[in-house]
Amino acid sequence: MATALDRHIALVGFMGAGKTTLGVELAETLGRPFVDVDREVEQVGGATIPELFEQRGEAGFRKLEEWVAGVDLRTREPAVIALGGGAVLSEKTREELRANAFTVFLDVDADTAWERCQGSDRPLAQDAETFRRLYDERRPLYEHCADARAADAESAVLAAGGVHVEEEALARLAELVPGSGPVALVADAHVAGIHGPQAQAGLGTRLAATYQLPAGEPAKQLAEIEQLWRALRLDRGGTIVALGGGTATDAAGFAAATYLRGVPWVPVPTTLVGQVDAAIGGKTAIDLPEGKNLVGAFHWPAATVIDPMTLETLPEEQHRQGRAELVKTALLAGRTLDVRGAAAYKTAICLGDPHDRGRRSWLNLGHTFAHALEAGTGFELAHGDAVALGLLAALRLSGNEDGVRDVETLLDPQPVRADVERAWEAMRRDKKAADGRIRLVLLPRNGHPEWPVELPDGDVRRELERLIA
């Protein structure tokens, strides 16, 4: 499965498919520039598209369109590029799409397309018979070019990030894991007993070996990763599939990032935390005694497979832990989200900032406090409970009373017993800190995150201490 990481997202489809409308929305969601090839053709040609058709004929127009599309696809920073309905007629343009873009086919039925286009000044939408003939002729080209098809921005984002959300996807793992090489299945010990057999059956003949990690945070210890490194027998044509919660995907992803200097991997998250947060975006890490996730790597998955059916076996306590990340994402987005929506929001943020140099830091809302509390409790505090408390502190410092009420109502965080000094030291060592200064994500209004924000240490410590019983 291809992804749009560091590549253009090109939108193709027939007249009236909505490429421009969706392209603008998609570009805003991803934080990328939007390029409308039709508009650029008009600028270069010095006339409207109907005028260019009249002046140059269709052949002349197509030659100009091919040149403009080629320039856009070859020379720009990763953008969202909407191509005209006939752009795929050019073999050269199709080659540029294959080389430089993740191509999304916006499908539309012929009747809807005609309803949207009839009566317009589009040169090739002046009579229904010609319109439908062109529709039938071009459709195979759109399908041939496409890496994915989508009907809306959410599905386009998920496809561009290689994130596949489907009930009973475990049964189709062999085809959903990109490539055809062998697969090493790495699962946490608890999940292996529940979903392991189905995952193994889904991988079929591609399954080369299975490995287990301890359940929970112990999976993210260097000793466990060393054992996994030494046991693996994959070459670079193989893929690691990580089955389990966020700790399992963190650990197995880090092993994949470092084994043989990097092999492909596919997280298959089975917890709510994993499906809405931990398994998306290519961050992998293990823990040190001094703090969580202090050693890690960015290693974008070849694909991420989310099977919501796996949540049916999840204990209520684990659902509760995952709700903290779901609430965090909804606060950042400024709207209610389900699993698919939350996965799409995080995918969009990470595609726009894969190496955490900008707005991806928004996703750490509440996490500086959360990681400090985890360290202050000797990592006995569950991550979701820590995030709920961390959100409360960050929202209080933001002056966001609506957000505070949301967290208190939906998550009901309660103060915990922790070593204040150890927690404070962990905050000062947080990976987001700079020159010893704590930097926070704040949310003055739901849907409007701010980063980085530096506040007086006294204010930050006061809110930390309010979280500790």
C-alpha cells in the first residue's frame, strides 16, 4: 500500500466529481498547499478553459495541460493537486503521477456528474451523449492511475496515510500487508491469546514466525527489544506485523525501525488507544528508567490496519483508558469524533508534519503532565488515566472552561499518589523541553491549539501538584 508521505496527493476523476472542493478541504486538513491545475492552465494560457479550447482546439489545450501538470507534479513541495477530468489522457501525465504522487480517484456516477455539469460552460459538457461517452472512456484510466479511491476528505486522508479501517480486517491481513514477502507477527502475550489465531489465519502462507512481548509497559524495555532483535530471522524483504495495544506497537515498531537498519512494519492495534492514537503516524519508542519514550525513531508504517471488531473483547477498563485519547483528539479537532474520525484527524496531522517539527506537537496536549505523572508513580499509573489528568492541567492553564468541563464530565479524572519531585524532574526532561524550559500545548478554545507555550515554572508546578493526592 503506497502512502502520500513526502509525496503529492493528486486528485483525479471525471467532470463534476468535486475535485476542487475536496482538494481545498484536504489541503487545509493536511496543512499543505492546494494546486488547481485548471486554474494554472488558465493563468499560463492567458484565457479561460472554454476560450483555450476555442483558440487552440482540444489537442492544443491538452498539450498545455500536460506541460502545466508536469511542472506541478515535478517541482513543488508536497501539495494537494487537483487535475482536470481529461488530464489522465496523457501518458506522460500518468507517468508523472506514478513517479511523484499518491493518486486518489474521486468516483462519481454519470448521472450525478451530468446533473452537476449540464448548463455550464465546460466545453465537453454541452450534450449528454458526448458527456456519457467520455465518462465511459475515461473511467478505466482513472482506475488505472489510482492508488486509492475516496468519496470525502476523511477517506482520502486515511488512504493517503496508508490507514485501513475495516471490520473483520484481521481475516484479510495477507492482502492488507503490502508486498508479498514473509511476515513476522509480534504480539503482546495477552492479545496473542485472543486475536493471535485469527491474525495468523489471516496472514496464511505469508506468516514466517510469531513472537510475543509482555503485555503493557514492560514490552517497552530494552531487554525485551534485544531478545526480539536476536530472535528475528527476516531479511529486508520481510515485514513485521505488530498486533496489540499501544505498548506493543511502540515496541515492535521500534524493533522494525532498527532491525537491519529498518524493515517495513504494519501495526494492527487492538485497543482504543492504539486505534485512535498510538499506532498511527510512525512514532516508535521504548522507555528508560528516567522517563517514557526517551529512545525511539520515526518509522512510518507500510500500512496500518484497524479492525474495530477487536474492541468488542476489550475490557471496560481499557475502553476507559482509550477514551482519554479520543477526548483529547476531539478537543483538538473541536468536534465529536468516532474511531474512524479520530484516526483520520491524527493521520492528517502526521502526514503534514511527519517528523514532529510543527503542528504534530498539538497531539501532545496534556501529555507533558501525563508522562510526568507516569514517572512519578513508577509507571504504575495507566496511560489513559494519566492523559485525563494531564488534559485537566493543560486546559486549566489554557483558561478553557468548556474544555475543563468536557474532561471532567467525560473522563472524571481523580488525583493520584505520586512522587512530586520525580514527576517534576520528568517534566523538565520531557522531550519537548528546550534548554531546560518546559514547553506546553495549550487549548484556549476547543479546536484552536497553540504550541509552543512557555509559562512560569511556578504556574506549571502548581497545576502538576493539583493532580497529586
